[in-house]
Amino acid sequence: MNANPAAFLLLFASLSSFAATDPQPTTPSAAERMQQPGYEEEQLQQRTGTWTVKMTFRPTPDAKPIVTEQLVAERKMVGLYMQETMHPDAGAKMPDFSRIAYQYYSRVEGRWQYVSIDTRFPVGIMPAYSFANESDGKLTMIFESLAFVGLGQGVEGRMIRSNLEISRENNNHEFVRQYWVQADGTARQWPAVEYEYTRRR
């Protein structure tokens, strides 16, 4: 069967005319709307950069605080996520480690999400979620329960409930705190972990 060039040209012209007049969708999809940065992402962007960090750790309510300085945290945006990598500062006399965390505002769920891993302790992957938004420069999230290994020779495996409280004094100074409650029947709460951040640049 011989092809008719004139027929092909007529068909091509008809399709082109239809495509030119066919109205294109102007309303963005739900996924596109949820990917648009807003106030929450502006907050995260303000917190990017390099920070000096001091850590204070109290493994039990009555323990003497263990203070670790010469830490540095590097923060950057990865899409809509703020990625933080903490490690010893250059020249610090301590074992090398990495603490990697991501913070993200889920517009679909209407809450903050956070996850961290820390190569210093066998605590696994630690996810946390907020219920409400930030208020007066303070945001509180709740970690999934974890089994604290302990600091002695034996594995203690104590179940710990922990929150994550981010308190921003200004764009150059903030605190990240964890209050723990041990599953021992006392419901006693204590400030177990504190990271004090001071901006370098």
C-alpha cells in the first residue's frame, strides 16, 4: 500500500492544531503544592552554616555532667530537608565520630519530622515527630522509645523515653535538649542531653 504524503501532512497539521488549542492544566498537583517551600523552610535555611557545639550529657538523674567541647556541626539544605553532620573539630583530641540528622516539615501531616544516627552509641536510627508547630522560638518533638545500652561492662538495655527540644535564642545561638524518662516506675524526668550551638559562619 502506497503512503499518501498529502494525507500525512493533513493529519500532522490537524494534530498540531489540536495540541495548540488544547487547554493545559493550570492548577498544580497536590504533590507540587506540598513541595513549595514556605515559612518553615525559611526557618531551616536560617539555621544552615557552620556551628561550634558543646555537649553536656547526664546518663542518670544524679550523674555528674559529662561535658564535651571542640565539636562542630555543619548544616545545609538538601531539597526541603536540613541536613546536619556533627563531628570533632580539627585538632580535637577525641575519637572520630559522626552524628547525622535531618529535620523536615511535612506539609501533608502538618508536623515536623526529625531523624538522627550517632556512631558513638548503639542506639540505632532515632526518629522523632512533633505534635504542634514551633512556639516562641521553641519546638518540641518526641523520639521513639530506645534501649539505652549503659556505660558499664554489662548491657543494661534500659528503656528510655526522650523528647527533643529545639530552643532558638537567635540566628546565632540555639540549644537542642533531650529530657529522658526511664522505664523504672518513678516517672522521673531529667535533662540528659544538651547541645549548645554557637554560629561560626
